Amino acid sequence: MTQLPATSNSAREPASRPTAALGVRLIGWFLLTSSLGLVSCQSLFVL
Amino acid sequence: MTDDRHDPPPISRDQTKVVLPDLLSRVHELGQAHREPLPRSWPRPAPFRPVLLWVLSAPLVPAAVTALAAGHLPGFIGDALGWGLVAAAAVLTRRGFAGGLSGEPGERRFSRRWRLPLRNLAAAALGLGTCVAAVLGSGHLLSVGVAFGAVAVLGYHLAYGLEPLRLPTPTSALDKESRAVAAALAEAEERLLTIERAAVAIGNPELQLRLGRIADQGRGILEQIAARPSDLRRARRFLTVFLEGAEQVSDGYVRTHRQADSAELEQNFRNVLVTIEDQFARQRERLRQADVLDLDVQIEVLRNQLEQEGIR
């Protein structure tokens, strides 16, 4: 009797956390920091 | 596999070249269909939290307070509104990764093809919040604020990812059999969602765990049917008897156990859940074995054909 392998298949599961490569996420974090972070800090020190 | 099987009619070498790719694709298809889903724990693990959004927007809170103390109303509005929008983006991101707004314990995969793209809404809120904070809070020009917002949205996309919009498939584009399978899967998924809602409402950890395992088994069977629609005929009994029974029993228990909270009722319910869980596991295994048997027969037929071709 043929036995098919019972392996996990994560590709069919919905993403429960970011799945992009670490390098891409690092660029995303950098852009977020240099836009939202910069604006936040400017707002704090503008007055 | 069996020695008493009649030999199939011989085929030519050209026909073998046609049959073999079909069989290989079927092996691949069955391998895909029988891959087990990741084991799910119940309750499900805590969803992803976008901590970076909270950290980066945190200075807007003291900035709003400072602007208000200085009597600078536009600054206060810009900082407060900007923080509110970024906070909304963080909440939407968390819910987007968790699976939805409604707080349903399980995701829909067959009964609704389109859902609100929460992470896309989060990106829009983040861009708008950054723009508002830049223009009203920091005093930048509108064009500069828009540029800040665009950079924030791009960063969000790279860091967390936007969701593709999945539009519903028009039913007219499906043939009759596909529509029947889709309708059966959607109905079965509704029943599983009722079971999952019952698990949450019962509040008993042990019964919750059992119902969760039943729902996971049921979802596994639906995945098998979706991957191999021909399994629908084999799983009819499961869909019409066991799944419907499990839904009615769990829903009925939720409605009655508060009024008649007796140990006997709980024990009876527990016994039924054990039986249902066992039946679900057996059904899943039966589908698996039936598919494997189909493949075995095809392999045996092809082997005999190849042997006959070699003898000539």
C-alpha cells in the first residue's frame, strides 16, 4: 500500500505574521522610522 | 498489489508517454491533498502585534499635551488626530493578522471569498495619520506631509505587507459540479463556525478543547474535499449526518447548559463529543485511504502496461 508523506504545509495556512524576508522588513522598518518616527519627534520638539 | 487482477489491455509506447505524465501529476496532486495542516492549538496563539507603530507614534502623545499647554490648537489637533490614526492602524494590523474584525474563532475559507482587507485600511490610516501629524503637528507643507505619508505606507507594505483583494468568483463561471462542491463546502464551513462559536461560549476548558479538535478535524476534511472534489461523494455522510449532528448538539448545549447545569448533562455531552471526534478522525482517514487506493490501482495498471510493452 502506498503511504503518502504526512508533512506540514504552511503555504496553505493564512499568514498570522509578516512573511517578507528580513532584509525587506528592515527596509520597511527604516522607512517607517524615517517618516512616522521623524514626524513624531519633530512634533514633540517643534514647540 | 493483488495477483488476481485481470491484465489490462496492452498499450503502445506512444500511449504510455501520454499516460505517464497524467499519473505523475496525479501523484503530485494527491501528495498536495494529503499534506497535513499545521497542528492548531486551542485557543489559538496570540496574534502578531505591530510594536513598532506604537513606539514610533508614542512621541505624538506628549507632543499633543505640550501643544495644548502652549495654547497651540492646530498642533494639538494634528498630534492627537495623527496618533489616533496611527493607533487605529496598529489595531487594524493586529486584527488583520488575527483573521478578522468579528472575533470569530476560525477563519472563513469557503463560505466567503471576499473579506475586508484590514491591513490595507491600516496602511491608509497610517499614511493619513503621518500626513496630518506632519502638516498640523510639525508645520510642514501639505505636499511634504503627503510625501511623509507615502513613505510611511511604503514602509508599512515592506514591513507588514498589504493584502491582495480577492474578488468573488462569479458562480456562472463554474460548472454545475464545481458549484455543488463550493456550496457543500460553504455550508459545512458555516456548521464548523457554529461549533467554534459554541466552543468559545461554553467556557469549559476541557469541552472547549474537544470542540476545537473536532472543528480542526472538520476543517481538515474540508481541505481534503477542496483539494480533491471527487471526495465529496465519499464524505456525504460526514457532511449530512456527523457534522450537522455535531453542530446541533454543541449549539443546543450552549443554549441549555446555563439553565440546566447538571453534571449528567455535561457528561453526556462529553461522551457525544468523544464519539464525534472519533468519527471525524475516522472519516478523514477513510478519505485518505480511498485516495491512496485509487492511486495504487492506477500505478498497478500502468506497471502492467509498461511490463507488457517491454515484453514485446
